[in-house]
Amino acid sequence: MAFYPLEQLSRLHDGYQKAFSVDRLELLLVQQDGKPFILENRCPHMDVPLTHAQLLPSGKIRCRAHGIEFQLESGRAEGPLASQLDCLKKYPVIFDGAFVGVELP
């Protein structure tokens, strides 16, 4: 496994949201309620990038394309299409010194 640093911890804050390309993966780092999350940067509904998704104070992220909301903790969709959609793909957040990042094979 290789560690890929994404951001300095000192730059993270609630509402932080930034896209990264790492080893052919498109990732989105967000922070909500003091907790960072690393997601695949795509909505499972129609593969729309979540780069400009709206972070909601209830621990959710809303895709701007069709308004579908996902729980950041579980990745599960909410609403009428929830049972038909895959969860957001999440990656474990790794802390290494002054950086937050992801480990990939």
C-alpha cells in the first residue's frame, strides 16, 4: 500500500471540499462536523462529479445534478431512489504527520 497525501491538516475546516486525481482515481476530500471523508468523486446515479456538491449540516452531501442526498458516514442514498442506488464509494482516511490522505495498493 502506498500513502498519497491529499491535504495539510491545518487547511481542513468544516465545509472543506476539494477534488484530487490519484493513481487514475478521482477522489473528493470533504470535512463535515470536524471529520474528514474521502469519496469517489462521482454520484452513483449518473456518474456526475460531486466536486460542487452541497455539504449539508446533517452529515449529508447533496448532488447538484439531481438533488440526491447521501449520508457521509454510510454512503447510503436517501429519498425515493435510495433503494435503487449504489452507496457512495468511500476510502479510509489516513493521517500521516501533518497530512491527511489515502492509501492505495
